[in-house]
Amino acid sequence: MTTPAAMLTPNISSQSADRIADSIDSYEKYHTTHGGDVEARKKQYADMVNKYYDLATSFYEYGWGTSFHFAHRLKHESHVESIRRHEHYLALRLGLKPGDTCLDVGCGIGGPLREIALFSGAHVTGVNNNAYQISRALYHNGRTGRSLDGLSKFVKADFMAMPFEDGSFDAVYQIDATCHAPDQVGCYKEILRVLKPGQCFAGYEWCATDAYDPGNAAHRSIMAEIELGNGLPDVRTTAQTLEALKAAGFELLDSCDLATTADIPWWDPVDPDNWTRLQNFRTTKLGRRVTHVMVKALERLGLAPKGSLEVASMLERAADGLVAGGKTGTFTPLFFFLARKPAA
């Protein structure tokens, strides 16, 4: 039975207080806001990203659901509807159909994977280097009410060195995942390797826009908060992303910032100043206060490990950085691209 406390707080009781405190301390030291630097983050990216998702996953599920990404949203469209359409769009642009083999690079807890597999009929393999997230993906697969045995599987692996033969997949996609890569060209080259000749790779990349000025201290501060709060080594520009795809060997077919054509701003679901948003109440200022009170109480009762409230606060700062990036037009999580591996 789901209790009121379970509905109002994230499932964070599985990690020890010592582990959470150590993870927070180690993770924060990677970032410029706490004395770290970009090169250190790139060298230790696997450890940094794993620590981030060990800390953040339960809060993401609590506040966001099972698809950890933003979406292009139209008027009169709910947040959930926009998330599904955003995922379906990738399947359509890739031309996925029953019998195809597809790879989801950095699959999270499998929300997009399940949606795309059921929508297209293609078999989707999810790659994720975080064991906790894979355990959650398998848990949610079992709760769909539909058999996904013949449509999906999950593989624990680093997407910089995947355990697949050359030319294994008919299509590859990523949603807000390769932004974690320490080497964007190297990541795209590895994706090119496992893709069949003549087939396509599509994705949504987190990018700094043309409006971003690295000489502007306020802009740099926004990017630093986004990097800290989202486990990123750095934030690449849209131009750098397109050049990286070409340098990896892809033929660029299409690209655009979908944020520029959305009716509702992509940051709306995490904007704490939007009091009218019932669907994402937990991310409003009042919702944040409720979460703080509940998590603090659970910590005192010993039902949640010490440090859980600090994780929640870190993620709220991340949301504030994203909202600032959106409102200044310096950042987008909706940079779409479609690229093809040259035919053999």
C-alpha cells in the first residue's frame, strides 16, 4: 500500500548516511563552484556521473517520473503528453519499425526506452553505467502491465567503450545523455562504430546557445550551476556539437533548437515561481517546502539517511540554474540532431 509519506517524499531509504555524505562531498569537489575544474571532471567522469545518479535518481523519480528529460511542449498539452511526443518524435525520425534493433545510449531508468519500444515495435537495448538505475529500470519494466521481454534489455556499460560488435544496430538515439561524455567526438565515434552503415543516430543534446557569452560572469555562473547540479563535465555549444558529429564521421541530415518553436518554455516544469502548475507541484516553491519538511522529518525519525535533505537542496540549485539558462536564452536541452553513418 502506498502511504501519504511515500507519495510526498522520494524513495531514499536504501542508501546509508555515510555513503550519502561521502558521495555528496566527493561529487561536489569535482565542480568549479567547489574548487574543481573541467579537466578533473573529464578524467574522472565515470565516477562523477555515477555518484551524481546514485544521489539524484530517487529525487528525479519523485519529482519527474521515469523519463528524465525536458520536452518541446505545445499549448493545451500536458507535461506528460509532451514527454511522450518528444520520445515518439525520435522514433519517427529514425523510422523505427518492428524487427529493428535500436540502442538507447544512457538510458536512465528506461522511461523513454519503454515508450519507444512499445510505440515502434523495435527492440531497444539500453546502455547505462549506473547499477542502481538499471535496477530501477528492471523494476519499472515489471510494472508496465505489458511484456517487454522481446522488446528491451539493459546492459551495464560505459558508453565510451560499449560491449557490442561493429555495426550491431539499425538505429541509435540518446536523450540528454551524451552531455555527460568527457570527450564528445570520442563518444560519437563509439556510437558510429556500433551503428550499421547507412543508418541513423538521433538525439537531444544539452548545449550552450549562441547567446552564451563566456566573457560574461553571470553566464559563466549559470553554466557552473548547471554543471554541478546535473553531473556534467562541461556544457558544449550547439556549433561544437555539430562539429563533433562531423569529426566522428557522421553525415549531418538535420539539426535545430526545438526550444525556439515551443509554445510553453521547456523550463516551465522546474520553475519554482510558477504557482499555477498542478502537474509539477513538487517543483514549485510550496512543493519544495513540503519536500524539505517531509525529508527532514524522515531523517530525524531514521527513515531516511542523513544528507538526503542536502541532496534535495543541490538539485533545487540545479533547477534554478536551468531556469536561469532558459530565461536568459543561454542554454537549451532541446538541441535536436539527426545524423547518418555513411554507407559502406
